[in-house]
Amino acid sequence: MATTASPVSKVSTEIFSVFFRERALDCHWLAQTDTSRTLSHVCRQWRYIAIDDPLLWNAIHLGTGTEGEVLFEKLCFERSKQTGLDIFYSDNREDYPHSTRQDIIYNRSGFRDLLEPFDPTILHLSRCRQLRLYFMSRACAFAVLSALKTASAPRLTHIEIVVDCGSNASHRIHWPRPGDIFTGGASLLTFVDLRAISPLQCHIPLQRVTTLVLNTQQTYNEQCADLNSSELVKILREVAPTLQHLKLKGNPVLQQGDHLIQWPELELPALLKFVFGATLDDEGLRRYLGSVCKFLVMPSLEDLNIFHLDHLPVGEAWAALNGKLGARIKYLALHLELDDV
């Protein structure tokens, strides 16, 4: 009995190449790795696509994987040729090896020594275009970031760092800050997204950054409120000449006594979009939002987005912005909590 060829086998390799490229670009960044895995299974039929298109292999997920996963990472690295890489590194260890939560709380130095030194070469920084680092332990995060102090990332344009400790006991310890990273140079870096870690805990070069996201959430506030107001001003002053998009979610500023400090006026001349909001309703948050809106001057602002706030902090923020928004505003979005609508 003769077999009937599948209709999909008649599709040209050029169409498949375009399809899988768009799949990789439009979906969540992990989907590109999934796409590469799919192609590796069908490469007998579409060998041209699977091997000869480097853009289908340039997303690499690094972690403490199995031997098979390590071999697949190597395959992606080879088939991506010399294209820029999108690197995702995840460290899912919640605590130090062979430790208890009480050990971590009361004896941080001993368990810091149990971590193996991190080798930054595994991140392929010479070719890395986008770098995403995910941690479940502040200690493990700082160990990796400290290893990046003198690193060079000549092609890096985008970096995201997430420290997702949750209820992990280690987040209650004030670990020494890694300090400056990428002192060897990251001249193309324009996008910085930090979640539950402040720019002063790991100071990234901000001179050319056009998009800055400082993202905190309720479960992270205890561990990431690491800045005082003068330090936040310092960060924004450093990035001010080039910053076009700013997102502040939550309150990254230490609240104790902070409301007594007079925030200086700061102009962000290139800022086009300002997004801010939170999921918390407390007096400290309202003071923080009001202070930020009072001291920021945004003459070129076109897009203002206020989200996840109840009517009280929205009123504080709007009162602070009243009279400061120019004729350039083209888009205004206000998203209140449902309980306040």
C-alpha cells in the first residue's frame, strides 16, 4: 500500500524558515529554545532549516541541567554560528547546600564559602545580546554577580535580573553588595530590568540606557527596599541624559525616616514614557509616589501610565503632577484597583 505524503512536506523550506523565526521572535523568550528542540526532531525532513538558519538556535537556556540538556546547549551554540545570543541562566537553589534556614540566618559567612566560584565564561558574554538571570537565593545571585565585576559584554543590549526568594530565609540577611559589574565594558547596553534587586546592589553601566525598569512586589519588599531617596536620585541622575522609558513598580526606597528628606528636582529631558504603580496600599507608598512625581521634571513626556493603585495614592500622584505635564502628552492610562472603581 502506497503511503501518502503529508501536505506539510510540500511546504517550501523558505516558508518554514520565516515561520519558525517569527515564532521565536513573537513568543516568550523560552519558546525559542522550544522551537529549536522541535526543529531538532524534524531536521531529517527540513535539514536546511534545522542546521543552516542560526537565528533559530541563538536562544540558550543555561542551568543545572542533565547531560542531554548540556549537549543540546552546545548544539545551539554551534548552530547559532556568530549571531548574537539570547542567554537565560537560572539558579533554582533556594539555600546553600547542606544547610538549614536557621544556619543561613545566623551564619552567612560559613555557607557563602560552600558556593563554588562562578565561571562567567559559561554566559558567552562575547556574543551575548540579551542576558536574563534568574535566582531563588540572594546569596547565589550575589555570588554570580560578583563574578561579573570585571566582565566585558561588547554586544549586550538587554539585561534582566530577577531574585525570586519568596519566603526563603536567606533574603532576611543583608548580604554584601556585589557592587559594580561589567567594568570591562558594556557599551551597547540600553535596556535594564531589575526585579527584587537594586541598581546599587549590582551597579550596571547606565550611561546609554534608554529603558529602566525597577520592579518590586509585595512578597519582595522586605528584601529589596535597599535604596534611600538620595541613592534613587543618584541612579536617575546617572541615566537621565538618555532615558526614554521609565517604569517604577512598588517602592524600592527605604521608608524609615525617608519622608523627612527633601527630594531635589531632577529633569529627565529625553523621557517619553513613565509607568508607575504597585500592588500595595500603605502610607509609605503614597509618600514615595508623591515624592517621585514632585521631584521629576519630564518636559518631553508623551505617555503616562498609572496602574494597580487605589484612589488615595492615585490622588497623591496626580496632585503632584498637576501643572507639570506639557502639551506633548499623547497617551494617558489610569488603572485603579477593582475595589475602588
